[in-house]
Amino acid sequence: MKKIAYSGVPGCFAHMAARQLYADELYVAFEDFGAAYDAVVSGGCDLAVLPIRNSYAGDVADVSDLLAREELRVVKTYDMPIVQNLLGIRGSRPGDIKTVISQQKALEQCDEYIKAHGYRIRTSTNTAVAAKEVIEGCNMSVAAIGSLETAATYGLKVLDEKINSRDDNITTFAVVEKCD
């Protein structure tokens, strides 16, 4: 069984991509991109699945910087359609929301929606971590932006669906392994 590193927690897009690319493997969550990358460099994991570009929000600079170190090589890329949704605690309604939390690129992908509703924003390390923050905070005025799978994973209510600024929202993930 291969160990597949990703940045985030279960339910984040990188975790979803890893599962779609490698069924029935061991998925290992790391706090950030650097830790997931270093787990492969050290041999603790066989591969890492890292986001490298979003069609709307652009390159993921932190990952580009890691890949420039040339300790790992890209063995595969995967284009994953991304659909963002507004996720709140049970009992909340769209009109209750004042603040949205998500990963910076996810917030950028939904910038038109956020501006149209006048939401304050707060960044988180990724969409699933934001969902955990919302469920743990139990505040009806705070919502996360994330996937339907994230909502199901953390027991959040989908307040509004498909809030991306563009329908052709795709994130490219790179699968990296140790160089020979």
C-alpha cells in the first residue's frame, strides 16, 4: 500500500484528488504544502498530491517554490473541476452570514459572490480546515467555502451552491515522487 501525502484534512480538495487518482491507498494529511513535500523527500511517503494551478486564481506560488528545489519530480498531473459552495452550521440561513472562511485561492475563486453579498473574509489553510473552524465555532454568522463532500464530512448545511465566479473552475494537481 502506497502512502500518499497531501496538505490539509480529510474532505479538502487535495484529499479528494488523491483518492480519485489512487484508490484504496493510505492518505496522509499534513499541515501545509511544505510538510507534505518533505514527507516524500524524507521517504516517509511515496507520493504527494499538491495543487499547482487554478484556472481562475492562478499558480499556487508556495508549491511552485517547492518544485523549484528539484528534489521531487512531477510524474502525473490531474485536472479536477472545482465547485465551491457556501457551508454553514445547521439552523443558519444565507442571510445570517457575515463572514466567510476558506483557503485564499478558494476565496479568490468566489470573489464576485463574496463582493456581491458584502461578506468579510478570513483565510484558512484550506477549505476543509475552514469547515472544521465553522462547525467548531458554532456561529450562525460564519460560513465556510468548500465542496459538497466537505459539507458532508463535517456535518455542515449547504447554504448556497456553485458560488464560483466561473463555471470552468479547474485546479491542476501534480503528483510528485522522489527523483532517482
